[in-house]
Amino acid sequence: MGELLVITFLLLLLCLGVPVFVALCLSSMAALVAIEGWVGLEHLADIIFARLDTYAFVAIPMFALMAQILLKTNALADVYNSVNRLLGRVRSGVGFTTIGVATVFSAVSGSSVATAVTLSDTSIPQMIKHGYSKRSAYGLVAASGTLGILIPPSIALIVYGVIADVSISGLFIAALGPALLLIALFASYDRLAHRPSEQCDQEYGRKDLNQAVGSNKWRVLSVAGLPVLIIAGLYGGVFTPSEAGAIGVLLALGIATLAYKSFRLSDCHAAAKRSAETSGMVFAVIAGAAVFGHVIVLAETPQFMLQWVAEMELSALGFLCGLMFFLFILGMFLEGASITLVTTPLVLPVLDMLGIDRMWYGILLVINLEMSLISPPVGLNLMVIKGATGAEFSDVVLGALPYVLLMMVSLVILALFPGIALFLPQLMG
């Protein structure tokens, strides 16, 4: 009874447009009163504090601040222009540039929406100029922007790691193989589906490389090298994810102040304010999810799910297929963080019973959340590109559809070959 009440009330509030953390808290509080009476509300503060009192969460505001500092500079424009000059003569070079810059910027910012917004201004006009249809340009930018929640450092992976009690460093390393797989699928489709521009068949050499980076060489190398340094430090055990966030902020400040002379103290203040807003939103949702998780446990929902799966005699692969489909449907209507925080406490006992690796599932979950960013009717990246370009929403959706299918293909590949995600973490021990 309790779990039905909380889930029904939660969905109703979300459909009415109530903020996610408010909907989580109100529905959970209503269920607590129904189960335990008013005395059930006495421990709310303890429940929320116990969930937020986790050192690993320090990484969230750190990485958010690092991203906001670099967003106050011309870092993306420099990287885009340099890569575009280098690859502009290669077939589908502009498309490759979009994917490559999205990869770098996603690693730096950890934000899919920020990546999509920025690429809408820089990439889409160039792609249309080089013969891409508007739909194709919208779709590639929307899909490339989703890499932000998979490529480390990723706030989505941090949140899942804390909720599921999985090594965040391990998740970061596990995400590298699947991220490369997605990039390869996007690039292959782009090359096969689009005709080359007039310049595409010309060769390029060292001279083009020098012209590509030009006077911005150190800026481009420093921005592109920042995520590489963070990942290398995590892989080598030099620092923890929280320490990596702090180091990232210091390096971003160094790049912004030394390489970009236009960066001012007011920009630093604005970056700090924006990162605080982002972090506050994330922590508010986590607090609401903590209360929701408490209600789920109190209502013995995990035990019910274990019994149901046992009676259905589902295999691990069968359960994963059903779960991925369910998450995909949820992603059409709910925001990714909400899906992670609401579903993870429910499925963890089943994952353990079926012997499904939590780290492997985390990567599959995040790729599913990537699909939700470009799946109507709520796909955030679709909305962002529509707003930034003034495009018809149907054109953006149709342009992104092939990339949704490619992400589904990647899920199938990872389900059949989990070593793509787990090899590096196992190698690290």
C-alpha cells in the first residue's frame, strides 16, 4: 500500500510540473504518514543528513565550478576552430569536428546541456554551410551533447556511485570504453550518411596542423589536456575524485587567468554562483531521493521485487532487457537524475541476486539516460537546440532519431560484451 501511494503521488506531482525534489519529498512524506502516522516525520532530518554526509559529494561542486570557469572563456571556440581547420579537408570533417569538440568539452564541463548550447552556436552553421541538411546538423549536435553525462568527470556517475556504493574512480574508468564506442558509432554513421563537402578529398599535412593551432596552440592543448590529466591521475591512483575536482578547479583558474587575459574577478564570481546553483539543485534532488528511498525500504518494496523476479524466473540478461526498456520509457517523461535516484534503490537487490555487476549496470543506466536527453517529449537537448536555433521541433526530433537507435545498438553491444566497460577497472584491481 505504501509504495503504491508514494509512486502514484510522485507521478501525479511530476505531471503537474512540481520541481523534482519537492515532488519526492511531498510524496514520501505522505507515504510515511500513511505507514507510520505523524511520528514517521520525526526522523526526516536524520535521513537527509545521513545521505548527504558523504565526502564523495564534494566532487560535484568542484567539477561544476571547473566547468563554469572555462565556460567564461573562449575555450570551446578555440578548440572548435583549431579542430575544424585540421579536419575541414577530410570527408565529413565538420561532423568529426563536432563530435571531437563535444568529446573534449563534455569531459571538461560534464554537462550535456552546456555542450549542446555551445555547439548550437558554433557547429550548426558550419555544418549547414558544408552541405549538411538542417535535420542532420541538429541531430548530430544533440547526440554529441549527450556525451557530457558519460565521459568523466561525470556528475551522473558520481551520484550513481554514491547511491549504489560503487567506486567512483572505477566508474570513471569503466565509462571510457563505452564512450569511445559511442563516438565511433556516431562518427561512422556521420561518414556513411552524409555526402562530403567540396574540400573533403584534399590531403592535409604538418602545415595544416600548424595553421590549425596557430597562436592558440597553448590554449587548445591546455583545455584538451585538462580531462586527460584528471583521468590519468584517477587511473594512476594519484588522487581521489574529490581531490581531482579541486585540482581541476585550480587548473581551470590557471588556464582562464594565464591563457585568457579577458577573464576577470567578476567572471569568477559568476562562475561560483552558477556552480552553487547547479550543486544546490543536485543536492536537493538527492535529499528528496533519500526520503523516497527510506519509504521504499520501509514498505519492503525491494523484497517484493526480489520475490517477483524469482517467481518470473528471469535470467540476468532478460531482466536487464526489461529494465532498459522501462528506463527508456521513463526517460521520455522524467529528468535523468530523478530516474537514477528513484530506481537505483529498487533495482540494487535484484542486481545482486542475479549476479549483475553494479558498475556495469551503472554504465548501461547512464547510456540510457543519454537517450532520454534526445527522446521526445521531454528531451532536454532537443529543447535546447530548438531554443538556440529557432528550428521546428519535429526537425530536431527526426534528426536525433538515428542517434537514439545507435545508442540502443551500443547498449546491446555492452550487454553482450561487458568487458568493454569492465576490462580497465578489473585491470586496476
